[in-house]
Amino acid sequence: MIRLILADDHTIIRDGIKALLADVADLEVVTTVGNGQELLDTLAETPADVALMDLNMPVMTGFEALPLLREQFPDLRVLVLSMLDHEKYVHQALTAGAMGYVLKNAGKEEIVHAIRTVAANRTFLCSEIGLAVLNKLVQAPAAQSGPKKPNDLSVRETEVLRLIAEGLTNAEIADKLFTSKRTIETHRQNIIEKTQAKNTAALIKYAMETGLLA
């Protein structure tokens, strides 16, 4: 059972999401709060596996709460639920400690999948943002000029990185690219070595900072 806490300053959003998830067997909404400070205070007494959190909130925003959540509740997985759809906000949230980012116009199935993905300690980007990222990845090779840098990723490694950003596992990426899981594991290790990233969130941060996902 995934214990979920909702943080949004709009009561109608909190109640709507709670009702939306009521019939999902493996999810339990343990409580809801209205801002980042309330989230921190509540988590001290009400354990949760995942926090579904807005960014724009009074008293303490989601951006302000993220580093505190990472420090005080390192086992908590934070999934951002926001109307902010620009890549810079996604970058900022992931850098600050969020495990996933989903837009408020997402459907029930995508939200549930996002919650399960971050609960499994994997990064999730909603499909709308993922498509924007994909378009920029496709355009990136044509826009690049000059010699390749030593840590540049190959076309296949870039494709694997994009799928990692979408929250897919090694096995799922292997199925999608019609190759073996061992091959994907090798690509992933090569990406980590080239980028010197320590985890999936760091990989996404690297991709954004180098222009692949920016």
C-alpha cells in the first residue's frame, strides 16, 4: 500500500484528487494539507511514502519545501503536481529533490502511474513534458556544431536517457528499443560514466544543463 499525502492550497483540488484516487486499491490518501509548512509539520506525525505537492502555495511554496523535505524526510518521494509546464520549473523541482513532475491537466491513469513510479524510486515526467523534451532531443543534433566533446552521448545513449527521463525501467526500455536488458544496462552505465551522474535525478539534471532537455 502506498501512503499518499496531498499538498495543495485549493481545497477543491485536494478533494477532487482524493475522490479520484479513492478506488485505487494500492493507494491510500492519509491526509491533505494546504502548503509546504503544513506538509512538513504533518509528516512529523503522519508518515507517508509519497507527497503529491503543488509548487505555488502560500506560507511556504513547493520550491521552498523541497530541500527541507529532502533533508528532514529522505525516504519520502515527492511528486510535483503543477500547472507550470516550462522545462525550467521541471529542472528546478528535480534539482531540489522531486522524483517526478506531472501537470494538473493529466488524466487519472497518468497520475496513478506517476505515483507508483516515484514510490518505486524512479523518476517520472508526464507525457506532455516528455513530448516537449523529445522534440528538443530530436532537434538537438541538427543544432549542434563543432567537434564532439569527450563526454558527449551517442545517439543510442541519448535515446536511452530520454526513456530514463520518462520513468521507464531498464526492462521497459529494452522492450521499447527491441534489445536486451543487459544492453540497456550497459548503455546506462556508459551514460553514468560519461555524465558522472550518481542517480536518475542527476542524469535528468545533467541532460537539462547540457541542453538535451532544456
